[in-house]
Amino acid sequence: MSALRVGVLAYPGCFASEVYGVPDLLSMATHVAAAQGAAHPAYETSVVSPRRRVVASGGSRIDVGALRPVDVLIVPGFELSPGLDLDATLADLRPETAAVRAQAEAGAAVVSICVGAFLLAEAGLLAGREATTSWLFADRLARRHADIRVRPDRLVVTDRGVTTTAAFTAMYDFALQFVREHHGSRVARGTARLALVDDARSTQAPYADPQLVPTTGGEFSHAVKRWLDQNLGARYDLPALAREFHVSTRTLLRRFGGEAGETPLAYLQAARVRRARHLLETTGRTVASIAADVGYRDPGAFSGIFIRHTGQRPGEYRAKFRRPGACAVPTRQPAVSLGAGAAAGTGPGAADGPDGL
């Protein structure tokens, strides 16, 4: 079997670790395959660029070769800092987007790592396709390119020959998937064990931290969010919430939705899950106790919401993310009652449209 030609596109400001991460794991896979006596295709890896010199993020100089035909082209991400002028950055990378487009047109499978998806989008490869990127920048990608079906929960998305991945270590999720396809599951599993890489991940949802996402909305929605954050254990009652802000329920939904892009209930559910995640990570309290603390008297309902937001059951999340030294907390604050709802998140006024529990 002929060698698979894997090229990594290096460019100014790219993450050097994302240039070398996949080739290094493929090298490990080749050794694992040989040790297992498996027939395997060799990988011919190269770092290519339309430029003669490339300096990566952090000032690391990367040795590059000229562009050449490849079977798979990998596009690493770059440092998308809050103050970065994304329009100017992508304009400066027009030679790279042209190279990506040309490789795709020549039949290469194209893969982006993290915000490398923005380069694929600029090259026109993601229009009408599903794609993912870091959960931190998924909204930005979706706003910039409305013709992309962004899947912020996914680690790896492949749609008609174009693959996108979530942030940084998701390059290993892709690499293991790639190894599994070309070497088989036994070699992929052995490579994962050798590299200490989790080969059982299916979603990036448990890693998302909404507090790191740039805030959106105006003064009204921020005020409502603050109130909801301060009353996580309260029974959700839309009419009572509207009275708190001296507006009608219809006005509350319209203004909040217009500014925040979601309903108050959707925000409240996410905030409750965020608090529950913290408690699962840092305490030994029971799931039922944590559920009650964040406003759910029915642990089953809480688990359903938690799974929807994180892709994992509360117990699974705790087993994976509990911090060393976390201890039990014997007491909790009693839930606060807001309005006439019969249970947390239920009762009259609980549903503010399709987001009702």
C-alpha cells in the first residue's frame, strides 16, 4: 500500500504545537502497528507553506517546504485573542486560503484544527456544511458565516471530505480517528494508551465554560441575568420575573431575546448547570443535594438537563472532573421560592415558550 501523503499548512501566527501534533501521533501509530505485527500504510508527512519563512505564535520559527500535492491537508489554528482584528488577520492570510482551496479542488481531504476553521471558511470550503471549532469561538464562526451549520458540541465533524475539530487537543481525537480508519481500532487503541490520550471522548460540551465566552446583550438582559444568577435555586416563574423588572412577560421575552439571543429560562438552565458542575468538581455532595441547591427537586429532571448541556450524567462528570482534595459539604442553603410554581422549573409560568422543562 502506498504511503499516505499528509501535509500540514504552516503560516504566520499559527500554533506550532498544532503543526507537529498530528504528524507526531501518526509516527507513534506507525511504531505501534509495527509492534503489533499489523500491516499498515506508511505516512509521508511534510510541513508546507506558500511562504519561504514562517514564524509561529510565540516566535517559534518553523522550517517549511514548498506546496505540493497531498492526500490530506491539515490546517492548524492561530491565536484568536480578544483584541485581534480577525478581518485583517484573514486578509493577510490570503495566500494560505488560496492554497487550501487549491488543495481541495485537487482532491485532497482538508482538516482544520480549532480556529483553523476560519481559514477553511474563508476558502469557501464550509459553505453548506456542518463544522465545529472551539466552543469558545463557535458563535463567532456562526455569526461570520451564516451558511455554516456550526456544531459547537462536537469534537470532530467530517462533512463531504472536509473535517473540522474543536480546540487544541481535539487534533488528537481526529488523529486517532484517522489511525482507526487506516490502521484499525487495535492500533488506534494502542496509540492512545502509549500517548496517554483519551480515545473515548465524544463531545467538547463538558469542557465549555460560559463564563469565558465574551458577554453579549445590553443593559436589560445583563440585569435579568444577574438576578437569575443570584436566585438559581428559586422556582422559575416567568410572570413573577417580569414583575420584578416592571414589564409584561411578552416584553421581557422580546427584550431579553433580542439582546441575549436566548430565553431567560435557557440562560437559567445553563447557569444552574454551571453551578452544578462546580459543586460536582469540588465537593462530595450527593447529586440529589446538588440538584436541589440549583433549583431541581426532581434529580431525574436535573440529570436530563445536565446531560443535555454536557453530554454526560452528573456522576460521569464527577468521575472525570472531580478535583483532588474535594470534600463533602454537609449542609446547603434552602431553595428560595419565587412565585407560585409547584416545583423548581415547573408550574404556572415555568415555560417561556419551547424551552419549558
